[in-house]
Amino acid sequence: MRAAKNSCAQRMRSRAVVLVLGLSAVAGCALFQVRAPSEVRTDCATAAVVGLHWSPALDGARAAGYRILRNGEPIGATAELSFADTTVSASMTYTYVIHAFDAFGHIAASAPLSVTTARAVPNGDAPYCPSPLIRSMAWDWSEGYRAAEGSDLWPVTWGQDGNVYAFFGDGGGFGGDDLRGRTSFGIAMISGRPPLDAAAETNLYGGFQARYPARLSGKARSIIAIGSDFYAIASIYRSTDPKFRRPQPISGSPEHVELAYSLRNAYSWRDGDWTFCDSGTDGAFCPSGFVNFGRGNSGAPDRYVYLFGSSPAADHRMQESAPAARTYLARVERRRILRQSAYQYFAGLDSRSRPTWSADVERMQPIFTDRNAPQPGCGNRCDMSGDLEDAVFDAGLKRYIGVAQGGLLAQTSFYEAPHPWGPWTTISYNNIDPATGGGGWGNLGVAAGESLGVHPVNAWTSRDGQTMWMTYSSSGKAPADALFPPPGSGLDAFHLLRTDLMIGASP
């Protein structure tokens, strides 16, 4: 404490506080010590998350940060005035205390706050509190657009030339079907803005009446344009894969995940020479999606490209008994994206809520966790949790809009955050009813089948950021009460929907 007081006195003397105010060093230290936060309250208290919020003290020194204690044990730290405890259980009572601390080691504790969580909801609980900015999403299901039946996946990116580029697989793309123009790895180009029609749609690389023939076989789960170059998180068949020598085009994809790339255009695709992960290892980091910004990735805040992904190895290190879906974050300088050694991984926040990064995957920490437990139903077992898989930066709202998906298309939910690493809040949470297999996003239920991706199209986001478009596909068919497409329609196709983000507060 003596050292802290001396430091405080030195700081005061350097600012001439003692001379101006006529205070002693000891009195000055008392005046400028950190004070306890006040008005600690909850933003939400569900079976999955307790959101805490507090106000800083109006007098005393400004806090360097806050430590959060639950039942007397520290569970996290932040420089913000809020914290989400995502490690809670249903129908439990917890006592929280917020410790403000300063740079000199002083600590001031808030009054305790007792919180009782709600019972678990059969359809699952959103893993994060509701967004204070975007209160809901209004989907225009009645005007949904459907094309390219027989082709799946449809991740998209905004090209530097203003066009939208989309991957499609195991079909003929626009104008084709399962037989006509069938390709394994295809790229389509979409010009203009919705409403779309055949005149706006071109199969650029592979597919029906394509401009250029496809040379790769496999699938891409996410693509990004960086300047005039294109990259895909992909699974490409190689000569060592068992299916490689089957008649082309080969359906499906191998288990390994790598980067495919096309430099200076979107029709010269090649496979990279290394893999992120494959079925023969635990997988240090298996990417699922890029974070896309503006045209050719313009508007990115720094020189990095960001990727969401999973990590079986990191999950194993957590040593938690309950299952959870965790999302991890990697970044790489855009000019070094093809160099495996250049990747860094999010390793947590420091005491001032700044991200830390490490090339050591052993230090990797999740940015998003969904702890909804599996439930009986769905013909066997319903996996009720989902990972963040795709995101775009909404420039109008200055927010990242992320899409989280479970195993089924109906299990698609939407989140927002001020940074790619969070903190995330919920815009729209959607899950199935495990008892009936119905409901979920668009009332698509279990019948809609396995999700093959829901992808935001940042090229068509309105200037104010409040209107967005998304593509999607899946392996099943629309049930009788689906909002779109018509009941009985196969979802192995290109689907496009508009959504309006309903704003509840100013950003």
C-alpha cells in the first residue's frame, strides 16, 4: 500500500495537484482512489446467460477495469460496464460482486447482487442477452426468391467490381439442375441488385453454360474477395483421396479443410498446398467462415482477414463435462493469407478489454459459446446448440452481424457485436421444438434437413444498415407450414431473403 501511495503522490505532484488544491499527498491519494461501481443490475437472467450492467462511480479515480465475482469466485474481467456470464445453470441463485480496480492496486467492491436464473426452455435458450441496439429481424418470406434447383451451399462475397460472387456445388448452378451442367465446385456471378432474374445470373466457373470450365472438385463453405483476388475455405479432392478417381464431377467433399484461391479473377481456382485440419487429427483450428467487409473487402479496419472456426483440440482442453458449441477466431494479414505460419488466434481479452493474439494454438480461447444441451426427439437426438459460421460488417450500424447454425436449417440464429471477437448479443434466436420437430427459423423444422449455409450478402445492405439480404440452402424439403419456399419444395437450391433490422436504440 505504501508503494501505491507513493506512486499516487508522485503522479499528483507531476500534475501540480498538491500546489493547486492545497491538499496533502495522503489526502490526494484518498481523493483519487478508485470508488465502487454502483447500480449493478441484470440485462437478462436465463438458463443460459446472466447479463450484468453497472454504472461507474462519479467521484474518485477512473477504474482501470472491473473484476466479476460470482459466489465469491472470480469469473472474468472487463474494461467495459457490462459482462455476460455464460456459465450459469437453470433455476440457480448466484450472488455477483463487481470489483473496480485502478492502476495502483486499489480495489473497491460493489454491493452484492443476487440473481436467480430461469428454467430451461424446451426449444433452447439464446446463449447471449438480447441486443440493446437491434431488437428484432423482420423477414420478408412472402417475397423470397428461389433459383438453381439442385445446387447447394451458396456462400457469397462482394467483388471489387461491384458484383456478387457465390459458390455452388453438386449441381448446374443458375439455369441448370442436377444433370444439366452439373459440377462439383462452381462459381456464379450476380450483377445488379434484387429483385433478381435470369439476366442478372451468370455461371462463371463451372455449371450450365459456364464461361469457364471448373477444374476443381469439392466444396467451399465460405468465400471472400480481397481486392481482385478470391479465396475460399474449402475441402478439395486430391489425388490421395479415395473418391478422387471416380467419374467427374465428384459429389460431396473430402474431410480435410484448406484454402482454395483464384488470383486477379474469380475463374482461375487452385487448391492450396496445406490443410487447416482433417479427419485424421483433432484439428487445432478448422475454419468455417470469413468475416466480409465492403467491395473487395474494402472498409476493413486493419490489414487482417478474420476467420471463424471450431477447434476440437481446444474444446478438449476446456475439460468441461457438459457439451457446448464453441467458436474460435483466427486472423491473418491479407497479403500473407496463403502462408500457414502467418495465422494468429484469439487468446482472450486483457484487463482493458483489448484482444490478445498468439501464433500458439494452445492459447486459443472461444469468442462465442452455446451450451444448450442435446435433447431427445427429432427421431433420435436433437443437437440444440450452434456455432457462429459467417459474418459481415454492417457499415451503417457499425456492427458485425453473425449467423450461428446448428445441424438443421431451422436452427439458424443471428447475433451482433462491435468487434469480430464480441461481445455478442442476440438479435434473433431460433430453434426447433424437439418434441414435434417443428418450428424454428421460417417454420422449416426438421423436414428442411441439414443446413448447408445461411450467408449474409453485404453488397445489398442498405446505406443505413437496416436492410440486409441472405442466401441459404439445405438438404431437405419445405414442410407444410414453412414460410418459404412453398411446401414440398426441395431446399437444395439458391434461396434469397430480405430482412429488416428493427432498431431499438442508437448505436
